[in-house]
Amino acid sequence: MVAEPRYRSTRRKQGLSQIDWEVARLCPVPLLLARSAAPYSKPRVLAALDPGAHGLRVSSLDVGIVGMASSIASATNGSVRLVHCMREPSVALAVRRAALRRERQRVKSMMQHLARGAGLKARDVRILDGKPVEELLEIVTTEDADVLVMGTIVHGPVRQLLIGSTTEQLMHIAPCDLLLLKPNSFRLAASGGSRN
């Protein structure tokens, strides 16, 4: 689904219109928030991944993000780069440098595995350090990205209500198009099924 978001200003900040916000939260299929009506011509596509959040294996959401980003690039003669932001470590992990190095290597291996599966090279993988929103905005700007593909993490007692703080913030401020993918479990919940 494609939406051209409309923005409204309040005294505190600018944000998506109520209708666009509801579409982003409840749409069970990939949603492209298009900032421009111009067609893509050799777009720079960034795929924002979070492999460290899913334990020791790659999630189906990350596989879907990479697949969607690769499909867009392939169909438009564009390029793809996979990015992940390592959040500031907990105090316990920061004190144990060896554990921090192992975690970074684990995330790097998972990202390289995803890159190989999509026919990408090791140079197409970037691991950033810092706060995710700030770092993703920085790389979108420095790479002059046309599209940022990212997942929405559905959580809360009513599964459709919350998207994930990084995605929510970028929906308001990212200068490029955003392609949002929901986890497979969202489709099951939205269609009345349940997942345990």
C-alpha cells in the first residue's frame, strides 16, 4: 500500500495526520510512506535491521526487510545497504569488553548472512553505534537515501496499537520515503487468528 502522508503542526511539534497514523498502525501489508510522487531512478535503499533483538537466529521480519529492499533496488537499478545500530550497552555489558565484542561479532555475522542471502557483499553491511534514531537519520542524510525500509514492532496488550519508538520517531522526521513492514504475527492477529 502507498500513502502520501499529510503532516499537521501543533504547538509542540509536527506529526502525521490522524488518518495516516491509523493507516501506519493498522495496515497488515507493507506500507510505503511516500514523501515525493517522483518515480524511483536508481534509488539508494537502506534496510534497517535489528538482528540482536531476536536471540540467536535471524527473524522472519529481518529477512522480509532485506527481501523487500532488494526487490525495490533490483526493479529500479538501485542499490541496497543493510544497516544496524548498536545501542549503548548496559552497564554490565560495557564493563565486560569481551562480551561487547562478542555481541558485535554476532550481530555482524547475522547481517552478513542476510546480505549473502540477498546477493549482497560484505561492504553493503554497516553497523552504527549510538542512538538508533539519530544514527539512522545521519546515514539517511550522508548516503542520500531515497528509501528506508524498516520493521514495525507491534507490542502492547492490544497488538495493533504500538509500532515501536524508533519507527514512530522516524515516521515523523525522516527526509526519505519509508517502507514499513509488520511482523508475520501481525497479519495473523489482524485476521482474527492467534499466535502463542
